Amino acid sequence: MLEIKNISKKFGKHIIFQDVSLTLKEGELIHFYGPNGSGKSTLFKIITDITSPDKGQIKIEKGKRIGALIENPGFIENETILYNLKYLYSLSNTYDEKVEKHIEILCQSFHLDLYNQDKMKNYSVGMRQKVAIIQSIMENQDIILLDEPTRGLDEAGVEEFYKLIKEYNKEKDKIIVIASHESLKLPFDRKLVIKDYHIYD
């Protein structure tokens, strides 16, 4: 379970959230909908402890791991996709052949070659987005936060993304939250609107 309790946040005089509370439960596939600048990315940064709220707190069930794609993904630009994903995975897990096979399958689902020797700096926006989605789910994380995940994806890439999310959602032990400024063709359990400093069902 993930609980947002009385969160308030502003930057200077610009209010982002004002006394927002929300509970997200295991098995839920949730859509946060709001225009650019409404606070979607800020909320994800608060949940992942990148940014602190001015007031309130985030409560996450002990032991739950978060995978997140927030805004423009950052990589080690002069290294390969394999180097980047292996490095990120190894920060908190043991990397072995079984893990690499799992990551290779994820890459293949997005028509990416894990063993491509091109550097990340040469990847297109869409390819980088695919790698970012993979890193957010490759550790079988319990809470998955995806900020504008279809940005830069072509039609085939979007369809593969939909397929992947539907498969992960079948497990019913994860919280999957997708934030976007457009509608998405997914079987969401809840669609929440970010508007006027609040979140509405």
C-alpha cells in the first residue's frame, strides 16, 4: 500500500499541491491525468523522495520497492544499453545470467538489442524511452510509476507498452501508476484528475 497524507507543495509562489491525500492499493492500475505543469512529475518525485513536500508525508509499506520513469531519463551516455541496465540493476540486486536473460526478453519485446554496441548518446528519443521503461520494471518492483511513458514511442512501441503493462497488471501484487496528459488505452481501475492543486476521482 502507498498512502499520500495531506501533501502540500509549492515552488516560490506557485502552488502545486494543497493538502492532498490519497491511498493506492496493491493490484490497482491507476491513471493520473492532467495537463503539462499540473504536478504529475512533482508528485512522483515526492513519492520517490527526490523532492520533499512542504507539508504531509508519504507512507509506503515496508519492503516495497519502487521503479520509476520520471521526466527525461538519464543514462551514462558513453556506454551501451547493456552497461546501463546492468549498472542500474546491480545498484541494489545481484546481477547474473538469469537476470540478463530476463532483461534481454524485455528488450526484445520493444525490438531493442541488449547487445547493441551503440552508445546511449546515439539512441533516439523513442529508444531511450523504451530503455527507461525497461529499467523501471526489470527488478520486478512492487510500485511502478511511469511519467508520460508513451512520449516518443511510435505506434508499435505504444502497443508493446500496453501489452507489457497488461501482463504486469495480471499479477495483482503491484501498484502501477501512469501519469499522462492524454488518454491511454489501458484497463485502468481508477482514473484520477490532477487539477487546481488537488487530485480528484
